[in-house]
Amino acid sequence: MKEENKNKELIIKALVDPKFRQELKENPIRALGVKSLTEINKKEINFVFATVKGIESMIARMADELLCANGNGNTPV
């Protein structure tokens, strides 16, 4: 459960803090505050970026639907 909470915290921080997200991409050792990256760290980073990408994709689709950007304003039934 502790690992899951750590991942949630990293995901939230990457979603709301663009500087942190950029640092995680460019210098993950510094962003995570570790001496070196383990395989677990690398998997966590990949998971964080995949999750953030998925969340941003869902948000974009919802925004398109809400703003009627993909059609005439009618949602499919």
C-alpha cells in the first residue's frame, strides 16, 4: 500500500507541477531525491508518465465533448 501511495503522490505532482514533470523527465535522480535510479524507480517513472498521459487524454476528450468541438453538439446515444 505504501508504494501505491508514493505513485499517487508522484502522479499528482507531475499533473499539477510542470517544472517537476520536466525535471522528472530530464533529471529523475534529482526529481526523486535519490542517489541512483533502481529498476523500481525506472518502472515508477514510466508508470507516472503513462498515467499522466492517460489522464490528460481523458481530460482532452471530455473538454472536446463539453465544448462540442467534435461535431454538432449532439452526443452519441
